Amino acid sequence: MLSVKRLATKGNVLHKAVAQRSYSHLNASLAHHEYSDPRHDKNVHVMHSRGVNILHDPLLSKGTAFSIAERERLSIRGLVPPRCQEMDKQLLRVKRNLDACETPLAKFVFLAALHDRNETLYYKIIMEHLEELAGIIYTPTVGLASQMSHSIYRRSRGMYFSSQDRGQMSAMVYNWPHDQVDVIVVTDGSRVLGLGDLGANGMQIPIGKLSLYVAAGGIRPRAVLPVVLDVGTNNQDLLNDPLYLGMSHPRLEGEDYYSFIDEWVTAITSRWPDTLIQFEDFKYPHAYNLLAKYRNRITCFNDDIQSTSSITLAGILASLKSRGMSQEDLSSERIICVGAGSAGVGVCEGIIDCMVAQGRVKSREEAYSKIYMLDQYGLLGNPGFHPPNNQDDPQSKQYQPRPTKLDDRQYCYVKHDLRDQMSLEELVRQVKPTVLLGLTGIRGVFSEEAVREMAKHHERPVIFPLSNPDTHAECTAEEAFKWTDGRAIFASGSPFKDVQLPNGKIGKTNQCNNSYSFPGLGLGITVSRASRVTPNMFLETARTIADMATPAQLKEGVLFPGVSQLREVALNVGTRVCEVAFQEGYATAILEQGEILSEVVRSSAYEPDYVPLVYHP
Ligand SMILES: NC(=O)c1ccc[n+]([C@@H]2O[C@H](COP(=O)([O-])OP(=O)(O)OC[C@H]3O[C@@H](n4cnc5c(N)ncnc54)[C@H](O)[C@@H]3O)[C@@H](O)[C@H]2O)c1
Ligand SMILES: O=C(O)C[C@H](O)C(=O)O
Ligand SMILES: [Mg+2]
């Protein structure tokens, strides 16, 4: 635990004289309603309006839980059934209805409707059943919901900025009813999970991510904003579908695209200068170009590149301990990463940052030599190693250079001593990797041959098929354990059940998804009001999560706390990110003398409890 005193010696922004500004950002004035204790959002809510609007406002409604006194003072007496039911009864009803839904998609639709009626109750049920419901409101069901979004559409949530809004965005941002927005998750829907271009249907992804920001990260529901940038879609099925709700033209590209994004960033930051923007599910290379353009100008990060990198690094660091080594042994790993897009390159950059920070490699170049990267054509290797095209050599006949050149970020991983486009199977034979990462979006890329070969050389092969949703994972948990005789250390992007092994033991699965990192990052950034999101924050996030599993869990191949403990993970990560923000001088919030950071973070986190509502004209 870090107290203010210690922070003051490390950071450069703490000053008692400006302590009155402390946490003023949490003391937000709200468009229509004022709260007497906005920092905690917990005491009494004072409102200037009353009547049926309160009942129909999901941020305020309590449904049947309004007390008689409240019904009287809010002028809603008679508008709800006579018996007041506390939240425990409401939860019972919600859970029964939820359990009666026959498919995950039906559960998704049911929960979305609850979200739109009563956010407090929505978050209560999500938090009480996080393990079960994260898989509904988030990955993997959110993938199917995104594909079906135009069919299951009921009510709008968040904001859409489309190609027809150019020139209007600075005015449009004022249509959002809340003056305080702490976190925005924005997508252009161009690469939704491993499902490709889903255009405006991508909205379900920011909504799902922000639900976790609230449930796990403790961000207040009224302070989150999901956004779709509808720059068109190249998904012909959607364009042909009469129910599709997005713009009916191909995607903007080039200067048109980048100037569109620029207008949006300017509009958003002019109304909410200190909001955190999470770029989500942008296709390669836009994802990288946007990050490079904005990371040093505004408070933003790319989830697929950076928070994926944190959690994957955490998984590898924890796996080192689970294999009886220390985290400092990272640079002795031989890692194969299949997938050279946003996530693949992002994850590997994070691993390299950590190797360099640990100081066991002489240079960044040496760190690159530890990681072998493949794209859809095979290894990023040396084209010169192919024999000249020769009719008698089948390998030579097959070789075609890639249609597009590797960019600088990918080129760093080229292995000049190995043949370009070598298959995964052949590479595993040559390199005998300790870790296999999958970030391709393609089911089956981890073949039985490759995994069995890897398992020949290592007692505990580390197999991470990280692509989402589950139907797009590079291999299943069942396959990984079968092909390694139950010895794999397994982590996947989407949840897989533990596997019953033939020897009676259980093959433990882990979910390695950026949902372990972004909620805590968002909490840390919000509490510290950091003006930038820095590489160190991601590195420290990884280290924090890597240290959470107990020795007994590690021994069994459990790398992270379970999904039901995401709030605990986020509080730890949030505290560490706050510390880094203060240490690096990016924090703009002020701590009162004597405040303990971990306690400030914990007490700032939203809890879904009903608060008495008071009408005051
Ligand atoms: N677990 C997580 O938290 C997490 C986070 C981010 C992304 N992902 C997943 O990673 C996947 C990729 O995301 P992205 O943003 O990097 O996408 P991307 O389109 O930028 O990259 C995909 C990469 O996979 C390569 N590829 C395609 N087919 C291949 C094949 N058959 N063999 C080898 N390589 C192949 C492509 O060449 C490309 O380099 C998605 O499924 C996404 O859901 C998971
Ligand atoms: O959304 C997820 O589940 C993780 C990640 O952001 C992805 O794009 O797959
Ligand atoms: Mg994503």
C-alpha cells in the first residue's frame, strides 16, 4: 500500500495547496440530476424532476423497489404494483427468468432489456453471477449478438457517428445527456473478434466492454459511453440485408477515413478533455496507425494491441512460475506467435518490453530473436532461403512471395536464418518452442501434429489459443489436453471448461482475455485522472496479474484468479496503474494527506446499490 507521503516523494504533481481539487472529477455535475455525494454515489440522490420519467430512466429506476415514501415524493404512486419488493426479490425473479431462457442469445437479449430498464439491478445480477454471465454479455455470446445485432435490435444505447455526420460531430457530442464521461469504448466494427467486418453491428462490443468496466472496474454506469464510428462496411451480407442499421456504402479508406476519425477525436475531447478512450476492434493497420497518432496527444489506448499484451504477458510470467522457473527467465523462452496482426504484434511487443526491462537480453534485437511469428502464409522468414523455382522441388513450386510487404512492426520478427513461409509444424520441429500463442481468428490453426511435436520436448507445453469467440479458437481445451497427454498449460481467449483427463485428473483451463486488464486500467486512469496511458502501465498490469495466483493454483496450471474475481483483479490493477500514473507524473488528481491509494481506489469503485431518491425543485 502506498500512502500519499511516499507518493509525494516519487511523483511530481502532489501539492497540498491544490488539495481542494482532489477528486473533483468524481464530483461531476449531472445533466438532469444532482447527487449529494457524487464521489461515492451512495447516499441520497437529489433530483430536479420527478414522475414517470424517473421510472423509465434505467440509471435511476428501481422498478418495484421504490419505497412508499419515495413513490409519494417522486409522484409515481400507483404507477408500480403496490407491494414494495427489495432487490433480493427482484434478483430472484431476474434469475428465474434468465434460467428459463433456452439459448445464450436469448439470455443476452433478456439481459440487454434489463440493462435498458434498471441498470442497478443489471449490474447487481452481473456481479453476483460474473463467471456465468460474463460469457453472455461479453465474449463469446457478444460475438453472436454482434452478428445478429440488426435482427435483435430493441433500443439504442451509446452514440453512432456516421459518414453522414461529417462536419456535425462537435455539435452532436452535446446530444449525450451526461457532462461527465470517464470511459469511452469506440469501434469502427472493422474486425469484430475473429468475425470480421460487422459494420455498425459492432456496437455490441463497446457495450459489452463497458459493462465489464462497470461490473469489474467499478466505473459508474452513467460515466461510460459506447460509440460506433460508422464509416460503412465491406460486409456484403449486411449491405444486402434490409434490416441492417448502418450506412449502406463500402468503408471509407485513406484520407477520408483518417480525417473522419480526427473530427471525432476533436469533438469528443472538446467536450470531455480528460475522458479515457479505448480503441476497440479496428482492423490492421488502422489500429496501429490510430494508436501511433493519438497515444501522445490524448488519454487513449488500443485494447487489442495493449491490454491483450498485458494479460498474455501475465499468463506467460505466471506459467514460468508454474513450471518451476522465475519470471526473470522470460528471455529463455522460445515463443511462437501464430498471427501477425494487431493482437499478435501487440502481444509480442509487450513480451519484448518485459524482456528488455528485466535486463537479461543485451538488446531489443536479441529479444526479437526469441519470438517466431507466422501469418496466414507461414513463418516471417527469409525469402532468399528458398531454392530458385524448380519443377522437381515441390516446396519451391509452392512458394509465392506475400502479396503485400511486411511493415516495419512485423519485419522486426523476420528470422533471416529460416525459410520464409515455413509451416507451423515444420517450425515447431526446428525450434521446439516452449510457448505457442494463437492470434489468428482461425479455428484449427494449432494442428494435432504441431501440438504433439511440441509436447515431445517439454513436460509442460504452454498452449494459448487466444482467438475469439470460442468457435474461432486455434484449438479447443479438449484437443490441447488430449494432444499433450494432459500436460498442457492452457489459456484461451474465450472460456473453455476444465477437461476431465483419462488419468482421473482435471486439465485446468484459464481465460486469457483482455477483460482481466482493461477494467483495472480504466479504474486506475479514472481515479488518478492520468493524462496519458503509458507502456509501463501495461507492463505493471501484467506483473500485478501474474502475481495473483497462489503457489497451489500455479502447480495445477491455474494462472489467474477466476472470472468471478475480476473485481478483485481490477482493484489490484487499478491501484498499481494509479501508482504508475503518479510516479510518471501523468496523474492530475490530488490525494488528501494520509489517503492510502488502494483504499481510495476501492472506495471509488461503483457498487450497484439502490440509493434513496429525493425531489428538490
Ligand atoms: N484473448 C484476447 O484477449 C484477444 C485480444 C485481442 C484479439 N484477440 C483475437 O485475436 C484474433 C486476431 O485479432 P487481430 O486484431 O490481431 O486480427 P488481425 O486481422 O489484425 O490479424 C490476424 C492475423 O492472423 C493471420 N492469419 C490469418 N489466418 C491465418 C492462418 N491460417 N495461419 C496463420 N496466421 C493466420 C493474418 O495473416 C493476420 O496476421 C481475433 O480472433 C481476436 O478475437 C483475442
Ligand atoms: O473482446 C474480446 O473478448 C477480446 C478481444 O478484445 C477481441 O477482440 O477478441
Ligand atoms: Mg477486441
